[in-house]
Amino acid sequence: MGFDEFKKSLSGPNPPQDLSVYLLSLWYDAKGNWTRAHDIIDDVEDKNGCWVHAYLHRKEGDIGNADYWYRKAGKQPPQTSLDDEWNFIARELTSE
């Protein structure tokens, strides 16, 4: 699934069936369900899972926890808006 198709799926009531765990988490976050997004990614500790987890804690305002997850993901905390970060992560993950 490409980025544009993923973004369009946000207009529907349910996520597409074939989403990766990372995109599923981002989908629920974009729909305003941070808790569901976090629950989905909470136990996924590969690099992409840690990256999404970091973003979610940054969004929550828990910067110390976010920094921990950014380090585990091998990423620097971004200097962009949360919306820009969400879009960047989603673009990267839909291109894989």
C-alpha cells in the first residue's frame, strides 16, 4: 500500500486489512485513538516499532520516554511538528 492510499484509508471507519503493525498503529493514532495505537505497538521492539513508539510518546508529551525509544530505533528526535513526523514515518513505512 502506498502513502496516498494509506492516507485515503483514514476517511473510512476501519483500517485496511493488510496493514503492517506499524501502519496500523499510525492509523489509529491519526484517527485520534492514541491508546489503541500505543497498545498495538507497545511490544514491538524492532527498529520500526521503536520508531513509531518514540513518536507516540513524543506526541503524549513524555519526552524522556520518547528519547529512549528514538535511541532504540537508531533515530534522532525530530525538530519538526508531530504532523510532519507522522507523515515522514508513514511515507517511509509505506515505501517498504
